[in-house]
Amino acid sequence: MGVEEGLFSNGSKITFEGRTYRPSAAAGLCRSCWEARDHFLQAKRLRVRSFLLANLGIFEVSLGAVRFEDVRVVGAAHAMAGGVFMTWAAERESKVRREVRAGVEAYNRCQFHLEQ
């Protein structure tokens, strides 16, 4: 099991036996390793929350652009709030990548111990 690398990969997907999985599907592969399953489930939760925050940020930025013509202060406030949400979502994506990496390492450790 490894973290998907490449030009268009964001580091939150897992490659196992030639197939690509998202964290929730990778958790289903980890029946014997509870530590890896916990990391993948945490990555799934973080991923869903960051998706919602990013969409909220996009909505706020677009609302700010629309309101900027009418009332500049209100439009600027909405745009700023949208930027904050999008920045927060990006920070959470880095946490997702760390959890996925930790889950892959835990899974590989479990498989190494099972072979011995």
C-alpha cells in the first residue's frame, strides 16, 4: 500500500495492488490493522469537512463579488470571510495528507509483522 504520487495527485488517495482508493475505501481494506483503519477514517472525516469549508468559502467569495457593487464594505467582508474559509480548508487538506500517510505506514507495519 502506498500514497498515490504523480502530477495530478493531491496525496490523499491510496494505491493498493494497482488500484486507487479514497480513504474511506482504504479503511475497508484494513480489517486486520485497526491503527491504519483509524487513520483512514480520520482522513475521511477531515476530507469531508474541508470540502464543506471550501464550498462555503467559494460561496462567500462569490457573494462578496456580487455585493461589492452595491455596498463595498459588505462585499469586502463577505470576500474576506470566504478567503478565511478557503484558507482553513487548505490547512485541513494538509492534515488529510498526513493522516493518509500515517495510515499507509501503519498498514505496511501491520503487514510486515503478520509476515514474520
